[in-house]
Amino acid sequence: MKTNSSKVILHMVSSLDGFIAKKDNSISWFETTSRYEKGETGQDPIAFLKTIDCYVMGSHTYELALELSKSHGWAYGETPTIVLTSRDFKSDKPHIRFHYGDVTHLFNEKLKKKYKLIWVAGGSMVAKEFIKLQLVDEIRVSILPIILGEGLPFFDHIGQELLLDLKDTTAYKNGMVELCYTIKKE
């Protein structure tokens, strides 16, 4: 069970029909944009990223981030990044660590004691695990202007109903809409 000493935000980029990747795990569609003149341009990304104390992601998201870093650089900067995996990974970056065990233990013994804002950056299995363990405080979904028709769903068989409170919405000039929800505590 979560305590108030830290805040966990689950963030995912999704198509309008709820997919976070195509069937082949590609995300080339992330470049999809449209024009929405009434939208916002967004906040300064460098200032925003400085507010995040730690990233948590699954191994598939990590592999994708590594691949993208070849042409765009490592998107998560020097911020500590924990990769949840059952596979053997190595990194030459000291701020990237791998966790091979229980997520509750990781959260209680390491994350919540050390980090104030924890950003769960993907994928669907990690999202599902954090939700089931009631570790998530806020869910942010950035919806891109595209319908994929099939692929990897964001919320895949979570197995429980969650009541949410809408905290904020933002429409951007590139056609993306961000929805921000808090999870109602019972």
C-alpha cells in the first residue's frame, strides 16, 4: 500500500483507441501530428524533466529507449532510471539500474525512501503491476491524433475497477491531448 512520502505518476503515450505500440512494438506513429490552433505549445521540457526524481520502466521500454537514443539521445537524461526485468542487462550509465525481483519490495525499500516524484514511463505490464499493487497516485495519458486499429493496449486486463477523478486536461497545438487523473482512494 502506498504512503504519502512519495508520488507515483503513471504516464503513457497512446493512440485514440488505447494502443501504446503497434503489433511489431514500433512507435513510429509518435511523430503523428495535426494542427490545433487553440492548443498550447507546452511547458519548457528541460524545466519539467528536472521535477522528476526517478523513472521506472519495463525492459521492452528500456530497449526501445536505447534504440531511440542512437538518433535522439537518451530521453531521460541523468535522472535515475530503474528497469524492471527478468533478463540480464548491463549499462555503462551509472544512473540506470536493473531490478529483478518484487516490485513492492523495490518500492517500499528503495524508491519511496529516496525519491519524491517517481515517473512510471512504460510499458503496459509495468503499468498493470503498479496499478494492481495500488502504488499509483496519478495517471497521465497523452493521446495522439491517430487510430491504430490494433497493437499493444495500454490497460491490458488489469482485473479491477478503478474510480478516477479528472485533475486536468491540456490540448496542444500538435493535436495531442493530455488527460490527467488521480485515483480515488477508498
